[in-house]
Amino acid sequence: MIELENVSYTYGGGELLSNVSLQLQPGSFHFLTGPSGAGKTTLLKLCYGALLPTSGRLNAFEQDVAGLDRDHMALLRRRIGVVHQDCRFLDHMTVSENVALPLMVSGQAETAKREDLSELLSWVGLGARLDAHPPELSGGERQRAALARAVILSPDVVLADEPTGNVDWEMSQRLLRLLVELNKMGKTVLIATHDLSLIRAAKSQVQARVLRISQRQVQLAGADL
Amino acid sequence: MSKGMIRNLLQRDARADRVVPPTGYTAHLTLFVSGAMAFLAVFALALSLASGRLADRWASELAGAATLRINAPADQLAAQTEAALAVLGQTPGVASARALTTEEQAALLSPWFGPDLPLDTLPIPQLIEIIEGDPGLDATGLRLRLGAEVPGAVLDDHTRWREPLVDAAMSLRRLGWVSILLIGVATAAMITLAANASLAANAQIIEVLRLVGARDSFIARAFVRRFTYRAFFGAVVGVLLGMTGVLLLPEASDEGGFLTGLGFQGAGWLLPALIPVLGAAVAFLATWTAASRKLKELS
């Protein structure tokens, strides 16, 4: 589904990732861990085409991402839902409008029903916050709204960058349950996190593969997690 | 750019338009620039049309007429006038020829010398008004014949001063059109600057839209529609103010000459209605070009 083959990424003269090889199989669940600044966000950005490899091959849905033009890159991003660490909302629009943004940009806003949108927001526990604006939401609410936006087009892959970074333990468990639920629906999930307790908590819920970024390389983490 | 794409770009999509925040100084700048430029365009158009009318009028009125002046001693004046009229009567291309009466000649001179001029005591030449037929007369041939038969006759076919006047009016008309062209180019430049500023100010919004799978055409549409409608409404206001200004100008009169004829006539009053449409078209192209370039830069 998404495959990195000997991918390196260099920025400002320094190599952030070196010869990374990784495969995200359909329906799989991955954690990507490592200390802050290790390159987790960079790897996620490579996965959804926000960055292009300096060397190596990056394939997504059997397409060479480096060879895609801007229009095809947009189509690729509709198949990958991303939950950003800082959520990236348009503050002048309401929560429901923000969540429906992928529908709007893909020309499906006309056919989408408001009840479906309400149902999705209820699924993430924001049914009563449809008309609120993003600055009015708490950290946890923002993360859940970002998750709703990431999945509204029913993407094949969901990437989440530190989704529990700004929320309490209870909320992080709630977000984890939502992501596990998505995986059970057949979605491929990759969560970048430095929160090892989240990974431990997930073990009882899902068969997850844990990857660790260390010294610019991605390795399968040991059982010590 | 296909017709379908242009239709899509102009179709109102309130939800899609909301992705770009509605406020910002670029909104006011676009409205003001298109309004001011449309106001100036109305006057440039009025100038151009009035100059054109003047050039046409001078060309047609003066081209169809000529004047024969008989400079002769008083005792020969009547005889030479008769001889000249006889020659003119036989000349091809002369529709009619008649000697001006004393009263008519006095009326011509009175603006310069006053109404009490004693014409009968002055050696005033006799003027003969010639109306040309179709085709016109051969001025060179007529001069040669008059030189032989009426020695005191001087033919003035108005070419000497008609051509510079018509040239001046035509130049003024060209100047009007060049002004309209420059107004269009300046509008395009200002709207391009405003669109670039707006795109740069909304770079984060563009990034978010791209992250959720927006194509460049979707993003460009949101900006193009907004700038096109702003330019259109600004130009409508500018045209209405300009037309009011033209209406308030003094009406055309012989005493006022060219300046009082600086307005629209007949179907010409409809032409300013094209200005908002052209302004919107200029804004559309300017914003589309700016958006395409900026989105490429931001990728």
C-alpha cells in the first residue's frame, strides 16, 4: 500500500533519514516511536507526499510518488487521512465545515448528508460541537475533530502524528480506541508517538507492529516496550 | 482554458468560497482600484467617442465644400464673379455655386470687426460658396482654368486646414483608446498585486487545503471568483459615478465647441455598460494567472 525502499531524506545539509525501508500492508496497525526530533514527523510527511525522498523509492498505491504532478498528488492525499499534531484547522470555519473540508475539495459536498456528518462527529464525541469554531475547542476535542476530518473520505490509510500529545490519559485512550476501531474496519493505521504507555495500552486491543526510529534508521522495536 | 473551466470558475459556490477568509485589505484595494479605473475609463471613452464624432463631422462637412475668393478692383468685381460662376457651372463635380450676399459676408466678418462695419466702403473680396457633388471636383484643374479666365480668383478647397484638424481629432480619439488600454493594463497589474498579496497572506490555508486533497484548480477558483466579483462590483460603482459626471457636463453647443460635446450620444450611452464586464474579465485573467503562478511557487 505504502512502501519506502532505501529512502533517505536530507534537509539543510543534514541527513534526517537514511536508507529507510518500510512497508505498510493493507489493514495493518503500526506505531512509530522514537525520541523527539528523531524524524517521526518527517517519515509521516514522506508517507503522504508532503516531502519527497532525497534518494530511494517511495510508492503509494502502486504509484511512484516522486513522479506525481500536483493534481495526482491531491488525489493521492484523498486516500490518506492525516491527523496532524497541530490539527491544522481553518479557524474562520466551523468544526463541521472543517471536518467536511475533504468532501468539499473533492467535489462531494453536495452529495454528503448533514446527518452523516453529525454521525461522524458523534462517533468522535463532538456531536454537540458542530457549529463551534476550532479556537473554542479543547486539545482533546481538536484532536478528535482532526481524526473525523482525516477519515471523512474513508481513506485506505490513516496517519496520526502524536495524536495524544496534548491530551490527558483518558482522552488519549479514547483516541486510541477510535483508531483501533478504524483499523478493525480495514484501514491501515500508522501512529507516530513518543508515548510508550499508549503503545503498551494498545497491545491488548490490536495486533500492532512497533517501529522505532533511531540514528536516522527505522528498526522493529524489541519486546522491552 | 476551456469554456467549461471558465464556467466552473465563475459559478457561485458559497461553501467553497468560504475556505478563504472574506476580509483583508486586498478586498478594499480591489474594489477601490476597479471603481477608480472604471470611473476614469468612462471619461476616456467619452473623450474618444467625442473626438471621433468631431473628426467625422469636420471631415464630412468640410470635404464637401470649397470657397472661391475673387480679389479684384471694384469695377471688375462683378464681371469676374460672373465669369467665375460661369466657369463653375461648367465644371464637373460642382453641385452648386453661389455668390454670398453682402449681408452674409458682413455676418461672417462681424465676430471680428463688430456689427457696424461699413462694408460698402472697404475693398472686401467677393466669396463664392461651392458645394461639391459626387465625385468631388478636380481642384488642380479648376485652379488652372480659373487662373486663365478669372485672374482674381483664389480657390480654397479647405484641405490646408481641414487635414490638420481632422488629424488632431483622430489623434485625440487614439489617445482615448490608448488611455482605456492603459487603464486596463494598470487594473490588471493592481489586481495581480492584490491577488498575490492575498495568496501569500493565505499560504497556511492553501497548505491545509492541499493536505486534505485540494487540487490547484479548486484553490485558484476560490480566489478567482472572489476577485472577479469584487472587480465587477467596484467597476459598476465606478461606471455609475462616471456616468453621473458625464451627465453633469454642459450640453453640446456651438458656443462651447468641443468641450461641451464631451459626452455620449445615442447608442454610445450603452458602451460604458461594457466596462464592468471588461473589468471583471481583466480581474479574472489577472487573478487566474497570479494564482497559477503562486500555487506553483508554494508547492
